[in-house]
Amino acid sequence: MRLFLPDEAATLALGRRLFEFLKPGSLVFLRGTLGAGKTTLVRGLLRAAGHQGAVKSPTFTLVEEYALPGLTLYHFDLYRLTSPDELEWFGFRDYLRSDSLCLIEWPERGGDTLPAPDFSIELELDLPGRAATIETAPGGDPELLSEIGSAAPPGIS
Amino acid sequence: MQSNTSFRVLGIETSCDETGLAVFDSRYGLLAHALHSQVQLHADYGGVVPELASRDHIRKLLPLLREVLSAAGLGRSDLDGVAYTAGPGLVGALLAGAAAGRALAWALDVPALAVHHMEGHLLAPLLEADRPEFPFLCLLVSGGHTQLIDVAGIGRYGILGESLDDAAGEAFDKVAKMLGLGYPGGPAVAALAERGMPGRFRFPRPMTDRPGLDFSFSGLKTHVLQVLAAHPDNADVRADVAAEFQAAVVETLLVKCRRALRETGLQRLVVSGGVSANRAMRSALRVLSEEEGVRVYFPRLEFCTDNGAMIAYAGCQRLLAGQAEPLRIAAYPRWPLDTLAPL
């Protein structure tokens, strides 16, 4: 499913919507070039989760952690990985738990080491806006996608 | 903070891509420092590669230890304490320095201390002969951090504002990538900006139109992308984009510094972190300090970026005050600065 996001507010709104469809244990991939809005979408999602503080780019630290009520959210940026083996090296599996939510930017750097995601979102430049393509896991519920689409707030088409 | 008897502390910095070692003497000041930069190692990848960084720290630590002790004219047994950066930073890189530092202290039977990397940066100007007195305002701008801090004394830090998304140095790196420039991006963008004309394109000065001292540099990426997409790709366009991007970052930092000085009434401004090497920013802040009637301090360039001297200095002050680590090795990838114990 493809959505047009005319501005930053629309990217934030999509992030907020998406949070309603996630549950503990969910894994989300975020693809897109530099400046496509991946971290902005995560900020929207974290706002819906009740986090009001800063949402820093994890490019420098690899992972930023957010303790939410009953849930820990991990926001990864694998941009700097040179080989998927490095995921094992920093204990990646310890982050994928039934009580955690993992959002991963640049999942392609993780290769086959990463399990299949529940959602995969690709953000593309459609300047001045962005376009988002959302996919669920193979065998996932196709109705979920139309629900996210129909639940999309004004400004997203 | 100098005393009549010498207390010599080895400082070890390995939080990111520089391996820095130094010996600070409480009586005679900095005795020696040595640095190995990994910039060349990471240049091919356009940024720091954590695994490569850790391995390289391990390889360089002992040769640098020999080098720094020899330059100081000391043997290992002359050390009275060992201080190492324990966070924040890349966990593997931190552990390399923490393990070496803690083990060395144990072997020498001297106290060890885990130092907060940002405290090192905040106190770096105190390594200079012309050093600021407390209290001062510190603008810390690097690849991982952009913060305005009220420094009342050692361990008495109030974070007045910080970046809500990308750090200023990170924005430079990412824009460099968009402009097809190499790593590290800061110097490359600054060099290109010299040839460009700021103002041909107009980028916003994020969050300057509202109260508060926080920063946000992430949105500038969209403006850069938009201009690049709307214009033919040529050297003039790229130079003008670099010039306007740099002008936007510098002016934003300037506006927030001015606001922080007026709100706090502080009379001294210290600028530290890798981005403080940026010439456009230095000259803008000099003008600001004259306009506001405050003094501005820039640590020497080699102490603006990561180094062992600042860790040796911070460690020496805390060890002299009796603080020390138990016999364990720990690193803290995230470590809030305002949780440190005051001295």
C-alpha cells in the first residue's frame, strides 16, 4: 500500500497511526535514503506511545532506547554496519524480546541475520513531500494494511 | 586545582574513533599526550564503523601507552591513578579503553576512575594556561552531541538545551554525503562553503523563532534535498548549498548562545567539541562575545576533538577528591551528564 505524505506533519501522523497496529514483540523495518523521514516517522510513533522527550537520531549510537509503560522500544540505525556479523557482535538478539518493540533503519545492512519484520515501510522522496510504501509480513493480514490506510488522518492520501 | 605534591594520572579515551592517552600531573599540569585517529580507517565507509573502531583501539592502546610514558619521562610505576572514558559512546570502543584502564590500575595497585566523556570536554579548557573560571556557559558541538550547559563547577552541570534529533556535526556529515563529499563531512562542507554564496538559497534557522534553548538540525536535510532536486547538479549549486547550510547551522548556534548568555547572565562562554574547529562558527562567536561583553574560550584544536588529556584532567580532579571505581569493568553507552556527583 502506498501513501503520499505531503509534509512532516503527515509523516508524524503516519507514525502515530502505525503505533496502534504494533504490539510487544513487533519488528518494523524502515527503509529510505538520507533525509527521507525515517526518524521523523519514529518520532510520531513515540509521541503516540506517550514519549514527549527528544527522539535523537541513532546514527551515532546505533541504538536508542525508550522505556515506555510496559514496553521497551529500541530504535536502531544499522547504517554504519559493514557486515551483518556485527549484529551478533553487539548482542542484537538480546533486543528482540516479547516485551520489546524494535524499529530498524537501514535493515538491508543486517542481511539475512534479521528475522522477517511485521511491517516494512519504505519512504521515498516525492518533494516537497514523501511517499510511503507499507508492507506486512508474508502471510500477514492484508486487512491490516487497508485499516492503516483508512485510518490515515487528513493530509495523507 | 594544582597541589604541591605530584599526583599523576593516566587518561584513556576510546569512546569513538580516536584513541587518546595522556598523563596529567596535579602539580605540573599536562606532561604528555598522544593520539591515534582512525579517520582514515573509516573514510571508505563514510562514517565510524563500530567493530573496526573497537579492534583498532585494542591494537593502538599499548603502543600509545609506551609512547606517552616515554614522552613524559615516566615509568608505569610512577602513575598514581588511571582514568578512562566509560561513556557515553560506542559500547565496544568504550570497553576496550575501560578494560585496559581498569586492568592497568589493578596491576599497578592504584585507584581507577570511570570518566564521563562529556565532562572531559567540558573541562578541556581548564588544560590551557588562559583558563576560564567557574561558572561558565559551554556550547558543546560534535558529531554525537549538541548541548548548551551551565557549568557551575566540576560535576555541577545544568543542561540548558540540546539537540532533539541530529547533532550539528552529524548534520554536517549527512549533508556532506548528499553533496557527494568525503568523510569526515564537517571540514569538507566547510571548505566547499568557502567557495559558495550563502543566501542564494534560503534555509530556515530551526527553532530560533520560539523560546527555549533546544536545537533541531534534522529538518535541514529536507531543504538541502529540495534545492538539489530543483537545480542542475553543478559545482556552483553545491557550493551555494554548502554555504547556506553552514550559515544556517552557525546562525542557529549563535542565536541560542546569545539567548543562553542573556538568560543565565554568565560572563564566560566555552566552545568545545569537533564542530568548534569550524572557522565560520569561531568568527561568528567572537563577534557575539564582543557584542555581549563576555569572554569566549576555545580549547586548542587538538583538545576540541576527542583526546586523552581531558580525561586525565577530569580523572585527576575526581581521584584527588577521593573518588574511585571498585574492581570491576563497566561501560555506559548512554550516561546522562547531569547524574554525575559534584565535587
